[in-house]
Amino acid sequence: MRRPNIIEGTCVTIAAIAGLDLYFYFIHELLVSLALFSVAFLILTLAALAAVLLWWASEQLASRSGPASRWMIAASRRAMAAYARL
């Protein structure tokens, strides 16, 4: 008994989906929707990851810099807190 080939199984699955896609229109719409939502969620995930990494990098930079920049960060946080109370 031979070991199953993953690439062969994947190709057969993709060919079956493509065959059904050509035959049934609603399967075509479902696959297009899946692709669009996958891309949209990927973009949102990458944007969130970029925001978190930028925040982390700014905190690291502020913690390693001198007291003047720490004072500026504290002042900007106070200004944001005062603006949030309005």
C-alpha cells in the first residue's frame, strides 16, 4: 500500500471544485464570496498587526530615549485625556 500524496489529493480536490464551479452557478458565487471575504479579512488582520507593531515600536523608542521625549509623551497623554473628558 503506497502512502497518499498530498499534492495529488489537493489537485484532485481543486479540479473537482473547478468542475462543479463550471456546472453550478451558485457554487461559483460561493467561491467568489469566499475569496473576497478571505482577502478582506486578511487585509484587516494585517492592518491590525501593523497598528500593534507601530504602537509597540513607539513604546520601545520612547522607553529608550531621553527624559525630554518621555515628558512629551506624558504631556500628549494628558492632552488626550483632557480632550476625552470634553
